Amino acid sequence: MTTYITSYIIGSLLLLLIINLFLRKKKTVAKPDSVIEDAKRENDIPSSLEKADMVEPVKPSKEVDMGEHAEAMNEEADKAKPDIEDGVAEAMESNKAIADEEDHLAEAKESKTKAPYKPLETTEEINRSKVIVALMLGAFVAILNQTLLNVAIPHIMNDLNVSTSTVQWLSTGYMLTNGVFIPITPFLINKLGTRKLLIAAISAFTIGSVVCATSVGFSMLLIGRIIQAAGAGLLMPLLMTVFLIIFPPEKRGTAMGIMGVVMIFAPAIGPTLSGWLIGHYSWRVLFELVIPIGILDLIIAIAWMKDVTKVSNPVFDTIGFITCTVGLGSLLYGFSEAGNNGWDSKVVVLSLIIGVIFLCLFVWRELTTDAPMVDLRVFKYSIFTLTTLISMIVNMAMFAAMLLLPIYLQNIRGFTALDSGLLMLPGAIIMGIMSPIAGKLFDRFGARPLAIIGLIITVLTTWGFTQLTMQTSYSHLMMLHIFRMFGMSFIMMTVMTEGMNQLPLSLTSHGTAVSNTARTVAGSIGTAFLITVMTNRTAFHLDNYNNIISSANPYIAEKFAQLGQGLAGLTGLPTGAGQTLAISTIYGKAAQASTISGINDAFIVATIIASVALVLSFFIRRANTGSKEN
């Protein structure tokens, strides 16, 4: 714990120092408003002639003879006639040109929606396929690595001789570092551009993997995980931002559906692959496996990735960075520890209080500064706000199956990690197949009908997991999980895309940062909350069993005695030892049944959480998908 906190503080300070040193080397660019005003002044054209340039008509003198004056006027009229005719012809041609221009503008306005879509902030030719490959391969390897490690935790504990509370920092530290880097993604995109940022993110992730694979102690392994998380934390917001920029609004559903395949396929194969590798090789292979993939993606990024936004020189919000780092770090740490130590722990309470205070300071800072690190104006858009809230709630409910099912399968039913991964694999594959289909349906119908259908299925299947027993069949669990993932496939990317479609392109990077941060916090809350529910309800059910199955009850005492004698006869143990064995066996069965009941209760809470999201989904509206700019 001390090692991580020290690394966390030092890493944050180093990041702050590097950014500030980098900023000093750049000159501040002119404000867009002043550039526009200068252009207006330079191109200002007078709308009227100066008085000095106007020709005054000559008044005829009274002394001039009227006849001579008439003849002179006739002669002047004859001379001016050709000029007048030429002027009329020129005027007619000018009017015709104006009419043609108006027709051209009208046609352009009508065909605006049919015109080829170009990213707002760049004129560079972009090969979408190459950019997609570079981004998705990086996101895939980052998500895969995170899911690979979960199964290897017990083996790392034994190999490095560390406790459960210590080894959990491999996951907690990864999550906290992600929480720090996600909010600064908009600044880094504007500062470095999407190409340099992707190369930097992949490089950091690959270097972190090398450190982890060659680590000789837990401290070195933890440092490698933090370096990995720094790169991975930048990848997902960057991926979403680029997708939303290079695809027009009417095609974003399909695009985000394709992105969903990577986000779902990596967690699908992760546990199964990890279970098989751990059974045959060392846990270090899990990190060695992703190193060549990272190097390959780095080469692809250098060759194919392009900047899809203009590189500028934004002002770094130092105060915002500090308040965000301390606030999010404390909040996520508090929720993480609540699942292990309980909500009444002094460390948990103090962490949550510090987190809330600093996040309030962060919000105040971002709303009052001229150059916010994360532009919170995204919450002015009602559809984005609602869909972000629904995504958070769904994320909390989704963690129920991800956390509770492996506990039930491995700790209670005795299945191996490989068996547990294989049970979840078909559901994840179904979700991966359905994700592009759901994206196409989104482009046609919008998010609301898909979200309602998906959440109805999710609520029903989550309720099905509240009936677990020791006799529940493996195939029944697999079918429930398949249908649950089928419902989830209509929710995850479609709801988020609907909200992002409402934002102007200038706020896209800020919207993705806010959305990813919110889902990270929601996942942390969901994990801590559901684990707490399971733990507390397990203790409650065990207390009930202890009150019922008590040796103070004569009937129960007699049955204990008979069981003890039977076990003593079967095992050849003394009668007293048989009695002790009988009591421990009964209490073991009671603890097992209590844990199953606690898991069922946690799934009941997850069902309620999913039902709240279902109610909110009825209020989703179709976002205006026209390209907008503030």
C-alpha cells in the first residue's frame, strides 16, 4: 500500500512537471475570436460611395438660350444612348449571374446532407480503415491484458509471497491510474494530436508490459502495471474521439458497433485464455504475450495513424489537474477498499470525504476558468447527460455477473478458472456478434427502442440469477448468461452513441473523457456495493443458520451425536473426533448455503439497478445528428 501511494504521488507530480516544461517551449496561439475580428477588419468593404466621389449635376444657366440648350441636350442624348444600352445589358447579365448564384446556393443547401462528410478540424486525407486498425488493435491488447491478469492473482500471490490485501493493488492501482489519465485526454489530443498520442500510449503500455514480464518483486510489478495503465487510460477515450470525428453522425451507430466488438471480444477470450496459460506456464507469460502485439501496433500506428484534429497549444489547467487527480484517486480508492474493509472503515470514510471535497473543487474550477481541462458544458446537453447516467447504471449492473458468477462457480461449486471462463465465453461471443447489428439498427431507429428491449431482457435474466442453488446446472447458467449478454448488446454502445451525437465536434473529446470517467467511477461503485451486499447478506444468513442449528437445542444435539458416531465408525476416529468432524461439516454446509443466498441477494440488488435504467430509457430522445459547432 505504501509503495503504491508513493508511486502514485511521485508519478502525478512527474506528469505535472513534464507537461509544464513542455508547455513553456511553445508560444501561446492567438485566440480564435481575435483572429476572426482581424479578418473582418481586413476584408471590410465600404457599402457606399464617398461624397467626394459623387458627381453633382450641372444646372443650366438662365442666360443660355433655350433653343441652343435643347439642341445640346439632344446631341448629348444621342451620344449617351450606346452607353445606356451597354449599361442595361451589363445590368441584365449581372442580375442573371446573381440568380444563377442563388440557385447554386439553394442546390448546395439541399444537398448538404448528401455531401461527403469530412472531419471538422482537419483537411488531411484520412484512410479510415488504417486508422481503425491502428486504434482497435491498441484497445484490444489493453483490454485483453486487464482480463488476463484477474485469473493469475492467486499464482502471483504464491510466487511473490504477498498477501491478498497487497496483491489487490495490481487491479486497484491500474484502475486509479486510469482514472487520472482519462480526464486529461482532451488536453493531450489538442496538444499532441491523435497520431502522437496513440504512439505515446502504445509505447507506454508496451514498456509497462516489459517491466511486468521481467519483474523480480512485487514493487517492480506494480510500477509496470502503473506504466501500463497510463497508456491504457489514454487509449479508450482516444479511440472513441477519433471514431466520432471520422464518421458522420448517420454512420456512427455502425462504427461504434464495430468498436464494441473489440471491447467485448477481449474480455470474452481473456479469462479462458488466461486459465489455460496459467495451467501450463508461468504467470509472466501473460505479459510476454502482449509485448509483440504492442510492438506490432506501434509499427502500424507510426505507418498508418493520422491526425484527425488540429494540433493547437492549449493552456494546461494545473489546478484542475491536481484537484481531479486527488479527487478521483481518493474516491476510487475509497470504493475499492469498501468492498474489502466495509463502509464503516476509517480509511474508506476519510478517502470518500477527501474525494468528494476535491471533486467539488474540480467542478468549481472547471466552470470558472477560461481554459478548463475537461469542459463540463457537455452536461448542458440533456440527451448526453441522461445517456451518461444510464450507462453508469448499466455498468454497475453488468459487474454483478462479472464478479459474482466466478465466485459462485469457483468458490462454491468447485469449477476451475478455465471452466468459469468457458461458461462466460459464448455469451461474450454473442454480444460481439450482435454489437455491429445493434449499431446498424441504431442508425435506423435510434437508441430508445433498442435500450428498452435490451434492458427488459437484462432485467429478466438478472432476476434469473437470483435463484442459484447447489443443484443449478452448468448449461442453465450458460443459457442465462448468453441471453443476458444478448440484451446487453443493445444497450452499451447505442446509448452512449446517442448522447455523443448531441455534442458538437468541438466537445467530442471532452464528452468521451467525461463518459469514460463516469463509467470507471460507476464500475468501482458497483464493485464495492455488490461485494458489500454479498458479504453482509452472507453474514446475515449464516447468523440465522447458527441460531437454528445450535447444540443448545436437544433435538439438534442428538442428531449431532448420531452423525458423529457414524463418522467415527466410517473413518476409524475416536467418538470425540467424529463429533467435531460432524459439527464442522454441518457448519461448512451452512456457510456454503449462506454464501449462495448472499450472492442471490446481490443479484436482486443488481436487478433493481437494471430496472432503474429501464425506467430512464423511456426518456431517451433521438439526438439531432447534424454537424454542429459552438
